Amino acid sequence: MLFQDDGARSLRYAPYSANTGFYYVRNNDKTKFLFRNLLFMGDMVISMTSHQQALAALLDEHASLTGLRVKTMSGVDFPGGYHYHRKKEIGFLRDIATGKHVPYLMHMSWTTNKKNKLLFFQQMGLWYTNQQCESGGGVTVANGLSDGEDLESQCCSATPLIKCHFKDKPSSPECKGSSAPNIDKNGKSFW
């Protein structure tokens, strides 16, 4: 199993710091056994108030019990919200925002809600979904397609759909000098 690094180094997610927002699982007896156990431990998910914490506990147990191999992917190629929200990552995020570094995937973990995730991706220049296909709209678009039309051309933009929302959060160079407000108290401009 390959997991994106959550960034949390607390005992709660030890030893892998696995983030359940994005991960790869090979279909085999060991992984089927792991997920079967997770399904039967719904009470553990409820008591921990986190499926991620419950899975992290099972990963360690199953690595020992069955020899399950668990790896955490590089935060450079698979960055997450912990990069986005930590001030010491500003140089790395500027490289992403300017295209000097292109990660394979970025998951906006450590973010309060889905609305803010969308806003942060839009201002980073990492959002490519046309508005009509957001929030379940893609199903409506797909149902209305004529023969020969494809969903990709209707829903996906070839260029990032950049909108500047908060001047104190990492953003695309197009947001330099933006009159957008701060989201954090006493926030300073990213640029």
C-alpha cells in the first residue's frame, strides 16, 4: 500500500503518517483482510472520530500480523495541506505556483472544509474543473451529452481556472497585488 504523507508526526498516526485522502492499494489477500477488518471495526472509527486514525492503527497491526507492506510517498511529488498551511513551506509552494515544480498530485488535507479546499486550489492554479461540473453538476452534463460529445471537453479546462480569494495564502503569480482579503488573523501577503 502506498499512502500520501499526512504530515502529522503524532503518535495518533504513527508510524506511517498515512493520509487516507489519497492512496494506492494492491488487490491481494493481505489488503482484502485489512479492509475487511476495517469494515468490521465501525465502532473503532466512531470512537476515534476518524477513519484515518482507525486505518493507521490497523496498518501497523497488519504489517506485523500479515507482512503487509506499507510505504509513505514523498511529500515533494505528492504534497498535501500540511505543505500549504505551514509557513516554512513558502518557497516550495512558490515553486509549485510558478510551475518550477509540478507535483503528481496535491491533496488539500489539513483544510477546514470542502469550500476552502476549492478556493485554495483555484488560487494556486491547480483547479481545472469547469463550474457547470462542480458540486455534482457533472452528472447533469453527462446526461445531456449528445452522440460524439465527451464529458472531458465539457467539464475539464486545458488551463487552470485561477481565482484569487485570499492574499495571505499560497497563490498563483496572477494573484500578486490582489485586493483579496486575508483569511488568517494578522496574515501577510504570500507574494
